[in-house]
Amino acid sequence: MDNSLRELYQEVILDHSRHPRHYGVLEAATHKAEGYNPLCGDRVTVYLVLDGQGRVADIRFEGKGCAISQASASLMTDLLAGKTAAEAEQLMEGFLHIVKGETPSALPEDARDHMDVMSGLSAFPMRVKCATLAWHTYKNAVEEGAQ
Amino acid sequence: MDNSLRELYQEVILDHSRHPRHYGVLEAATHKAEGYNPLCGDRVTVYLVLDGQGRVADIRFEGKGCAISQASASLMTDLLAGKTAAEAEQLMEGFLHIVKGETPSALPEDARDHMDVMSGLSAFPMRVKCATLAWHTYKNAVEEGAQ
Amino acid sequence: MSAAAKIIPAFDAQAARRDFAILAKPVYGKPLAYLDSGASAQKPAIVLETMKAFAETEYANVHRGVHYLSGAATDRYEAARRTVQKFLGAAAEDEIVFTKGGTEAINLVAYSYLMPLIQLGDEIVLSVMEHHSNIVPWHFLRERQGAVLRWVDVQEDGSLDIAALDAAITPKTKLVAITHMSNVLGTLTPLAEIVKRAHAKGVPVLADGAQGAVHEIVDVQALDIDFYAITGHKLYGPTGIGALFAKRAHLKTMRPFNGGGEMIREVTRERITYADPPARFEAGTPPIIESVGLAVALDYLSGFDRAAVKAHEHDLLSYAREGVRQLNWVRVIGDAPGKGAILSFEAEGMHAHDLATILDREGVAVRAGHHCAQVLMERFGVTSTSRASFALYNTRADVDAMLSGLHKAREILV
Amino acid sequence: MSAAAKIIPAFDAQAARRDFAILAKPVYGKPLAYLDSGASAQKPAIVLETMKAFAETEYANVHRGVHYLSGAATDRYEAARRTVQKFLGAAAEDEIVFTKGGTEAINLVAYSYLMPLIQLGDEIVLSVMEHHSNIVPWHFLRERQGAVLRWVDVQEDGSLDIAALDAAITPKTKLVAITHMSNVLGTLTPLAEIVKRAHAKGVPVLADGAQGAVHEIVDVQALDIDFYAITGHKLYGPTGIGALFAKRAHLKTMRPFNGGGEMIREVTRERITYADPPARFEAGTPPIIESVGLAVALDYLSGFDRAAVKAHEHDLLSYAREGVRQLNWVRVIGDAPGKGAILSFEAEGMHAHDLATILDREGVAVRAGHHCAQVLMERFGVTSTSRASFALYNTRADVDAMLSGLHKAREILV
Ligand SMILES: Cc1ncc(COP(=O)(O)O)c(C=O)c1O
Ligand SMILES: Cc1ncc(COP(=O)(O)O)c(C=O)c1O
């Protein structure tokens, strides 16, 4: 068995994809966006409650897609919940680096540990878009998704 | 000097092209057509007087073009003048064969001799259209050019 | 042993494989099982070598020059047109228009034939299994001119509902646009019957032959079809070229599509007249080297006993279908009788992209996604499928690799 | 010795010739003097070999697959886009749309940008020296939507009358469509100045760079130009491919041209949404193998000192012009200051086709005809000219062959 495959589809990822955290609609969402990958038809909707300072007071997602896109969305909600706008920004930047196999500039140790489960993606450039879909959707929700 | 060139641009051809026979407008034309070669911009107008039986009672042409197209038009008018419809048809068929280097089926001896000056064209397939322009225009005049 | 299987020895796939250098090149250290010819076929050496040799010895622009190379190139280009004519069984070479691909061939009909005819409320009949290339051009006419798209459903097994098609043709129908062979289901449509019914109501028919021409012998005269579109790169030929067959009577009335060199008769400041077909529809420098490649590819394909090739591909299809049928966690989509050599399926608990990624590492190249057929995906309630498509160079070993890859994927993902 | 001649040693045309196998192949037993690169350039070995090698090792359809070959091919295709971006000095790769050629690139602007904007009486400014590819698409808008074509004349020497151009731009002008370099006269137009004047009046500018990009270093950002069209086969690349540079702001608002796979976001029975540029304008399977060839061709060209290449070509032009000037029976058409390496002429008492036929038998390939520029022919009162166009692989020996051929032709014809 290909090692890079084992690393990509490691247990944490599969667990996230089978049992996604923060899954479902957030009726009270202040921000919301739908992401779509036209190549595979995968979809994800990200719901946010941002407080006055832009802190992620609550977050949920809903979606249909491959293990990578679902796991990535689930992982993202874990990471972003409770974070300030600046922290979230930093996390997103770090994540985008990690999945491409680049070294993120500055990232809190624990976030990095969490994200490291996704570093196997760098061997699968064609799947990077699956992993970043949720994050780009989150960003869209913040910037253009005010309800 | 390339022999095939000498044969193509033999004196008879150049003479026809420099001093075309039956050149000019035929005011009394019963039939008329304009031919155009979009590749080189060459033009020829063929004027006919057809009598009741379709005999070529008179013929003229006007045009602008390369030595081959002008010579061919001039030669054609020499050949067609006075011919019946059936004879003209046979001449045209014979000519189309000769310029492609094929053997015409049946052709009066003297016409064949006249046309033979054009047989050098078969070595220049890219120039065949120049030689056939006048003939196709003649045909158009007969079929669709009634004045 | 089936009748089809008995014919197989007439075609030697192992020998044919040697014509395709890429098939011998391992992927991630594994033998390549290329099961994505439905997206694009690999090209035999003779195609690549002839294109190169042509460019090294006879290349120039076509039609415009009187010099030797220009004449040689023009001869090759026009000979390629005759090769396509013969391949499709067209009555005359001037019924063949070279395009940049299958998509452009269909767009040519949309822009040049249908656009000037369409009035608000006019209808276009198409099936739910069309490729986007045979959907979007008609959607344009809906968006821009108020045409109405009339969709014909397929049955559960993926076969075309011919009665539904017949019923969909009304006095307002201006065209039936239908695939010859579905790139997802493999379904072959009864073109002759479709044409008969459409013509009975005075409606012309366009067939998208991007897949059909690869697997079936096409005879546009016998079909009496109005338009038939093909694409070079699926026919073992180069990219950048395709062709449209259109009946001469249609071509004569069609207005130009792209404007430029070659397609005009005369241009002045005030007005313009157009060249006769097919030149009228071939604006600009055409894909000259590609036309030579396409001709060689068609000759290559026609050089085989096509029935034997079909039997071989069908053997692979049956073998693969049998293989996945034994996995009760795989659902095949498309099982129409007599279908062509394409197998689409869903595997329980596995998204097509994850499956394809795992197969890839096993050297197995399949397609995953909506296959440019989202309307069909919707029809079957899926967002994507996995697809294995078979070409003349595939063997049972390729299928075996896929089947064993499926097991590995299940181990990893489920 | 002129200043230009002094720079020549920096570029070794004899060495470059060895990259072009076809140049060593005699024609009618005579050495080939290929002076028709303005119609289409020959292709260096590296282009042909790379295309073949790519097809033999990394070929698959692009964008749609997750398997190895599909990824490899997609990488090459997108890398080619970046090569074009760099070649034209564009700010971003998504400002480059691949097309089938220069003609389609201009038609794309006509269909996708201008067609939806044109109202009855709106004007398009173009020069009388445009190639049909930069005339006919605008005639379509005249025929179909009542646009008005405003023609800008050239001066007797073939240079653009910039004051006339300025005057032709009115409040009704929707586009200035102008060649960068005339394929007949060799005239280079002052694009930067044209753009400045047009933009001052709020009018966008399209440049037909089919010839210009071959001989000039293009920087679309420095020019601030809106659209720039190129074609692969004149740039020492393959047929079947070209590209359009368009400013991102334009691409964003432009509607689709061809409809099909790749260019959509989502397709349902009722509606359709489109992909972002450049994909929106690349319907169907693109010219994949050709994109790889084009990238190599551009790298090949850029690998030389372009100023030295230009000096070399200019030396050939001067040498040829000097040669024909000594023949008082030859009239050169197009003598604009700083013009590019194309020489058109008429020879007294010889029709261009007869002349070209005779030159051909001497191994000299020139173009004869209207060069897809009938409006220009009319302007100069001719129906055709002979044209020698120079490429990096030409030498003074080619010019000598042409000059001696001219004498022979006069012997025969006059
Ligand atoms: C059924 C069908 N139609 C049309 C097309 C479009 O052909 P192309 O992409 O070569 O333009 C394809 C292939 O993508 C296809 O499978
Ligand atoms: C000035 C000019 N514009 C446009 C074109 C059209 O390019 P293509 O024929 O490659 O489409 C050409 C070449 O034929 C040209 O010389």
C-alpha cells in the first residue's frame, strides 16, 4: 500500500469525514456562504455567527463531497470556533500553506498540530482544491455573506 | 531553366495573354457571366451571343489576371466561336481533362492541337484553377447568364 | 463462450498496445491501466510520427500560396477532408467542415444554422444524457433568443425513451440534438429511428458523435442524418481538431460563424461576400498539422476489423461489469442493451474522487466527476460517478487492476 | 555598414537554420528559400519533438481528471498559459485565453465583448491595412446589428495616419481594432500612442498581433492595451492554437462564446451559470498538445536575443529592398519608417501568380495574392502583390535566390 495514501486517508481524516463536527444548519447565522467545486460538483455551506468584533462566536457547515473536503470542513470548524478575525485569518493562511507542502509563517503550536493531519495532501496536488473549498467558503461568508 | 516552366509559358500562351483574342465588351450579348477567383482576385467576364439553337454566334471576354487565366480565356474564345452547344460542351470537357494531365475522351483533332499548348499545366496543379476560370464562367453564362 | 467473444482473435489488443508508447510507462511504479479514453484517447506512434514528419518536410500554410510547400500542405489538408468524408460515409467532401473539436462542431450548428432560425418559443429537443457540449449551445439560444429546451428522459437502465422523444417533437421543434453514444452511460441511441421520426415531422437531427464515432461505424447517408459532430482526440488523433458533417443543403443556407481569412469571397469597406462551403465555415488558418494527424488516426482505426475491435471492447465491458456486479457495494449506472464500452458506477461509502485518487496510485486511470453531464447526474440523483471507458488498447489486465484497486479503496475508505 | 548590421553577430542565423529540418530539404532539386513565414513559420525541432514526447509520456485530457496523466497534462497546459502571459507581459495568467488561432481570438472579442454592446449606429474604427481576420468579424456586426465601420487610411508609404485615426474616434466609437504589424506592408503601428488617444476618449483598443508578436517584444501592460491577439503557427509554434490577452476587467464582463464542457459552473435543465475567466471562454477540450508546443516555441524565440533577431531580419529586409530597388521594373508597396521584415512588391508586366510560380521552380517560396487584405489592395489599386516575409532562419542567400529568380521570371514572362 502506498504510504502517501495511508497518510492522506489517515484515521483522523476519515473520522472527521464520517463524523463531521459542527455539522448542520445554523438558523441564527449572521453570515453564510455556499461553496461549490465545479470540477466534482462538491458543495459546502458555511454558517457563522460573528460577534461585534468579528469573532467566530459560532460556526457550522453542511455539505456533500469527498472525504477530503468533508474532513477539511469539519477540521476547520473545530479550529475556527471562538477565534478572532485576525486569528482566523492567520489559521487560514497557515492551512493554505500546509496543504501545498509549504511551511506556514506563524501558526500557534496547537493549531499546527491539528492541521498537520492534512499535510499529506501536498503529495496530491489535484486534491488540494477539495481541502481548501471550506476555507474559501468561510472567507466568502465573512466578506460577502452578511445575512 | 526548368523545362516545365518553358512549356507552361510557351510563346503561344504568352502571345494569347499579351494579345488576347475576342477581348472586350459585347453590347449585344444574350448571355453574360462574371467569374472570380477569390484566391488571387482574378476576374473574367464572358459575353455570348447564342442563337436560337444555342450556337455560339459571338463571344468576347474581358478580364484581369495572370498570364494563364488570360491566355486560357483568349484560347477559349477562339475555340468556342461558332460552335454548337454540344460541341462547346465537348470542348470544355476535353479542356478540363487536358489541364489536369488526363486524356480527353473524344475531341476533334484540331481543337486538341490548339488545347495542347495548355497541357503543360498538368505539372502545375496549383495553377489549374487559373486556366479553368474562363471556362467555368462560360458555362455559368450559358446556364444562368441570360440577359 | 458468447458469439462476441469468438470474434475476438481477429483483433490483437496486445499487438495494438505496442503502438502506444505511453501505455508502457509506469505510473507510481505501477503498470498504467488507462481507462479514461472516453475523456481522451492516447495516440498511436504513426499519428505522432506522421505529424512530425509532415511538419519537417511538407509544411506551409494552406490554400493561399502557389509555392511547392503550400501546394503539398493543401493537398494533405484536403486529403484529410476526404478521409473524414469516407470515415463518416458522407456523399461529398464539401460536406465536411474542420473545426477545433467536437464542441466547436456543435456550436457551429448553433450559431450558423439555428441562431438565425430561432424565434421566441421555438423548441429544441435534447436528451437528459447529453454532454454539456450538446447542451450549453442550446441554452445560449434559450438565454439569448427565447428558445425552449425540451428534455427527453432516459429509462432507469439508461436507454433512450424513443416514445418520449417522439412526443417531444412538436410543430415548434426546430432541431433534435442527441448524442450517438452517452459518455457516461455508454448508451447507444437508435439514430436511424430518431432521424426517421424527426424527419417525418420535418425536423432536422444533429448527432453528437464525439463518443459514437469511436466505437460505431458511422454512415451518415444511411442514417440520413443532418449533422454529425466528431472530435479528433477521442478518435486516437490529435487535440485541436474535430469535424462537422452537414448535409450540403444545410451548409448552403448557413451563415458564417467565425470571420476571417479563407472564408470570404470578396471584402470591401462597405460589404462582404462569402466563400462557398466548407471554406465559408473555416475562418483563419485551420489546424493543418492536426488534420494530417486526424487522417492518419482514422486510417489507423479503419485499418482494423472494426467489428472485431468492438467485440474486444465489449468483452472488456462485460468482464468489468461482471466484476463489479459481484461487489454488492457497487452500483452500476447505465445498463442499456447493446451499450458501448463505458462503465459508470458508484461505490458505497466512497466518493468518486477519493476512489479515483486511490486507483490512481495503483496505476489505474479512471474519471471521477460529473463528466460534463450534470443534467444526467441530477436525473440519477448523484453528483458524481466513477467511470471506466475502454479503448482498443485496453485488456482484461486493466480491468483486473481496477477491480483490485476497488478492493483496496474499500479497505482504506470504508 | 549600418548600425543594424553591426549587431547581427549576436544572432547566428546559420546555426538557427539547423533547428529547422525542412529548410534543408531541396525543392525541385533547388535549395529552399522559404520567404513565406508571414503566412506561416516553420517549426524548430524542439517544438515538434516536445509535442511528440509529451503525447508519448504525459498525455490525457486536462482539468477533468484526478489521475496522474490528467494532472501532468493539466500542469503543462497551465504552464503554457503562464508562458504566454510572460511572453506578452500580462499581469496575470487568467488574462490569457487559449484559442484555435489569431482569427478566433479576434472573433472572441467580437462575439463576447462587442456584440452585446453594439447598438445601431455604433462605430468601430479600423485601418485599411487590416487582415480579413480583423475586418470580417466587424463586418458581421455591421450586417447583423447595424454597426458602422470607420476606416482609417494609410499614407502612400504605408504608415498609419495617426491624426486620421484620432479624428475617426467619435463618441459613438465602441472599439479601435488595429493591426500591430501589417502582413502586407510590414508597417508597425504606434500602439502605445493609439491606446493613449483612444483611452482619452474612453474607447478600448484591440491589437491584431498575429504578425507583431513575431517581430516585436510585446508588453501589454506597458501598452495599456485592452486586447491583444496572437497565433501560434506564425510564432514558430503549431497550428491549431492561438491566444487572446484581455484585461481582466473586460474578461469579467464578457459573455461566453462557444458553449460546452469546462466553461460552465453549473448546468441544469432550466438554467446555467458560467465558470470564471479564462475557463469561461475555453469551451470543450482545448488544444492541449498544441499548448505545449506553443510554450516551447515561445521559449525558443525568447531564448534568442530578440533585438539581435530583429536586427538580423531587418538586415534581410534592407538587403532585399536594396536589391529590388535596383530593378526599375519593380514597385515596392509599403515603405514606412521602421517597418518590420515584410516586403511586398509588384513587377512590371508580371502577374504575381506567374511570378510566384516561376520563383517556386527556383526553390523560392513567396506569397502571391491579396494576402487576405483586399481593402488594402483596393487602397493601392492592385489586385495582388508578391510578398517576401522574413523569419529568423532566413539569410541573404534566400534573398539572392529571390532576386535572381526575379530576373529569370522577367526573361520568361516579359
Ligand atoms: C459525448 C461528448 N460530446 C461532446 C464532447 C466534446 O468534445 P470536445 O471536448 O473534444 O470538444 C465530448 C468529450 O468531451 C463528449 O464525450
Ligand atoms: C495580420 C494578421 N492577422 C490575423 C491573421 C490570422 O491568423 P490565423 O490565420 O492564424 O487565424 C493573420 C495570418 O493569417 C495575419 O497575418
